[in-house]
Amino acid sequence: MIAINSIDELKANLKACKEKGLSIGLVPTMGYLHEGHLSLIKKAREDNDIVVVSIFVNPTQFGPKEDFDQYPRDRQKDLEKCEENQCDYVFLPQVNEMYPEGFSTYVEVEKLGQVLCGESRPTHFEGVATILTKLFNITKADRAYFGQKDAQQLIIVQKMVKDLNMDIEIIGCPIVREKDGLALSSRNTYLSEEERKDGLLLYESLVRAKELIDGGERNVSTIKQEMKGIINRGKNSEIDYIEFVNGKTLAPVSEVSGNVLIAIAVQVGNTRLIDNVIIDA
Amino acid sequence: MIAINSIDELKANLKACKEKGLSIGLVPTMGYLHEGHLSLIKKAREDNDIVVVSIFVNPTQFGPKEDFDQYPRDRQKDLEKCEENQCDYVFLPQVNEMYPEGFSTYVEVEKLGQVLCGESRPTHFEGVATILTKLFNITKADRAYFGQKDAQQLIIVQKMVKDLNMDIEIIGCPIVREKDGLALSSRNTYLSEEERKDGLLLYESLVRAKELIDGGERNVSTIKQEMKGIINRGKNSEIDYIEFVNGKTLAPVSEVSGNVLIAIAVQVGNTRLIDNVIIDA
């Protein structure tokens, strides 16, 4: 495994791989790797000759009052995990090489990037689309891997790739959860013991929604009401949104029918948690 | 020479070229080809194994009240000129294949895209950056060729390529002019005989500016004043801007020193003409 900081060095290495006809799988991450990330790396390992993991806490996807500075970082452990999981390259660029002074080009996926998390994080998905465009161009990967936990991100990346004719396959992988159901997130490290219990209610509300739907309930308001009741049991919780949307267009639905994404975002203490489930009804 | 409408067909053809190790030069155009375009094609022919000319009147770079509908088109003559100039591929996509329903991803070069022509055409450069990103991704060209006449466009494309780590070389080629100095443009076809005379004053004003600078004048206001006087002799002319800017950052300058772009835009009757000169003082 080779750890690389420089864009040009990574490009040169991957160009040599390409010239040998080797396929490249990219796992873009912000580091502090957990089992969710590792599931993406494992999938990339199965599908490709060469696996590249990028570790970059991307400033452009954080709002001015968000947690860029305190976002957890542990480069040493991350490198060990990448090594254990047979990555070929770990790319750890510096902020000032990715965004040199005067940087001013951004990629925006309109509409899809402005709903759900985009409402409370208005520049978030522009930052995500921009950094991914850069990483796709730098690596020329054949495939890139994303967790279904960031459902909106996955849909936006797929749309961007299609709209801009990028030659890369986007692969979504299932949410990985703790045994008790909490969706893995690097931000879980922020949670106190009590907050963690409140965080569990996100999953509980999704399980309840699924139960209701399996039992024949189709009315979104009715299901939302029950979900709200569950999440609001958390003393530290403030609901940002509970939304039922079309799984492709992210347009809100009032009836559960076809491919529906149930997505929730909850502020638990100082930590913003998201979770979701996809229903095929 | 092969004329192709379909994105997938062009991609398949060019992929085969790439696999043979052939280099690809792209000349992106909106058609109605004149000697300016042909100079780009000739340069691309010299530099590359394969020359691709795209002909696409790109709707996203026209404002709602602009001339998208009446923009001159002559596919037959364009194809003949491409053939004569030994192009390998001409790409003539349909609007609904380039921008299918629901298209929503845009590339924006902030700041550079908002000054000069960007002030009176606020979405123009976003449309340019977006279509070029698509064409670069579709063709995977090694080099792309642009006329210096659209100086701001050239600077913006270079910035976009750098910021987004696109693996393509952007090559600017000198302005091609009629014998009397009028910079070639597909839009010149809109001009009446009288308007054409007014259009000539753009070049005359640039020549005068150059003379003044060669004579030692460095004060921008003084030079602008003379240029204004010349252009305003045109009875059908309304100046949009006369700007002296840094040739890289497009920031306005008050003294002529270093690399300076003198750029002008004038509404002549219903036709918007642009011209420019680069000074190294």
C-alpha cells in the first residue's frame, strides 16, 4: 500500500495502472474510518484491480458554523485499516493543494441539492459535487463507492455523473449499523452516552415506519406522526426533517407507493444525525 | 470523416482511438464555421492524431432574450469545411440528448464568469463551462482549441480545467480578422452594410489604444476616453463595456502595466460584437 499526498504523484501512479489495463475503484472518504467505510473498501476490492481510498476532510462541504475544525481525524488508524483491507493507494491531499488560493470553480446539482439536507446545509452538496468531480478527474477511476446512509449524496452523485457525462460507475452500498441499530457515522464519536440513546430512536422510527407500511398503511402523514412521536422521546433531540420522497427525484410524496426514500435528520445535542430507509411498495 | 449525432457512438469511436494510443484534439464550436474556426481546426490537425469538431448551438449559454433561435446554422457547409480541413469526426448532437429532461447539473467559474460579458450575460459562462465539461468528458480529448477572440471564455476554461483537475490541455489561438480588421464572428452575418462599418470601429479603437500605449501612455482613463470617442462615431453603436483588466484574473487595472487585456463589447444595432487585444507592457 502506498500513501500519497501529492495530486501529481497519484496521477502518475494511476496512469501507469491504467496503461497496464488495470481497473480502478475509488472510495472517497473524510477519514476516521468505520465499518461502513470498510464495507465500501471491501466491495471495491472485489470489483477492481486497484483500490484507491481518499481521505480528505473537505472544507467546501461544511457550512461556516459547522464542525469542520472538530471533525474527528485519526490518520494513523485510518492507514492501518486501509492496509488491513488491502487498499493499493491512500490519497491524503492537503487542503491548499486541493483548493489553492483563488480557487473558484464549483459544480452544482440544482434542485436535488436544495431539498432535505440541502435546506439546512445550503452549500453542502455543491462542496460534495465539486470535490468528487476533482477526485474523479484525478483518479480516472472506473467505479466509485458510496454508502446508502448518505442517500441524498448518492442520488446527487449519480445525477451529476449522468448530466456531465462522466465516465465512472457509481455504486451504492447498504447502510452498516451497530448491533443496536445506530447507523455508523464518524460523527457518532461526538455523542454522549445519553445522546447516543436518543440517536437510536432514529432507527427505531424507521423500523416502525417499515412495520406500518408492511401492515398496509400508505398515508405519509399518519406514518410521519408516529415517527415524530418516537424521535421526540429523545430529550436532546430536535427534528430537522422527516421526509418521504421519490427515490430518484427527491420530490415529496403523500402516499407510500413505488420507490420511496424515508429520510430523517435530527439534531441530537450538538450532533446532526441522519438515517434513512428505502421502501419498495 | 465521420459525422456522428449520438453521444454513445462518438464515445465508442474515440475509445477505440485512445486504445490505439492516438491523441485527440477537440475544436468545440457552435457551427457556421468561418476562418477563425478553421484556424483552430488547422492547429488541432497539426497537434493531434485525431481531430474532433463539435457543432452544437448550446442553449444554456444564451440568455432568455438572446439570439438562440436566430443563431445562424448551415450544417451542410460546415460539414464540407470540416471535410476539406481533414477532420476525423464531426459531432452534431441533438439538444435533447445533451440536455435530457430533468438536466440540472451546472459548472460555474465564480468571479471570472461574473465580470465583463458576464455582467450583461449573467448565465452565459455557466452554460459555456457546463457544455465544455460535457464535451471534454465525452471525447476525453487531450487538447481543446479556443479562439482568443473570446478572451474571457478562454481564461475561464483554463481556470475551470485547473480548478477541477481536468486532464486536458487548453490551447488559445490568435484572433482571425477580415482584411479591414473586423474580427471574424458567426454573428457578423447579422450586420447590415452600415452596421458593419460601425463594427469596424471596435478594431480601430483597439489599434489606437495600442498606438497610445506604444507611445508611452499608461493611464487607462485617458486611453479609454479616446476609444470611446472612436466607437461612438458609429451611429448604431451602444458601448456595453471598454475594460482594461489583468490578463489572468480579469481584475480591472488603472495603469497599463504587465499583462493587460483590453476587452470591448458593443451593441451594434441588434448585434452584440466583442473584440480585444492583449498588451504586454
